[in-house]
Amino acid sequence: MSHEQTIILYRPMLQAIAYNLVRCKADAEDIVQETFLRWLTLGPQKVENTKAYLVRAVRNNCLNHLNTLRKKKEELFGNNN
């Protein structure tokens, strides 16, 4: 499967996963885009299970994004939510 076919096949699923975690369509799209870019620069041939890699990468990138937002919120408003 070509890189383009892989992206077309998995993008909708990955965007749904990302949206369910971050609850922001724009952020979800950005996270999926960045994940695909990292995957392409890594060299997709180095990944045994592309779907599993992309799902895990999107999930981890979403969690990192949420942690960054939480830290920014704490810096701005203190720990008193």
C-alpha cells in the first residue's frame, strides 16, 4: 500500500480517535497531520504494523497535547482550577 493510500485509509479513523480525546476538531486534525508527518519521516517501511503504530502515536500525541494545555492552564490560573 502506498503512503497516500495509507493516509486516505486511516485518516478518518485517526481523526475520530483524536477528536474523542481532545474534543476540538482543529486540534484533532493538527495532531493527525503531525502524526502522519512523523510517520513519513521515520520511514514507514520500518514500522511492522502501520495501523497499530498510527493509532498509538495519535493517542500519545493527544495525551501530550492535553498535558500541555493543562500545564498552561495551571500557569495562567494557578492550581486552583
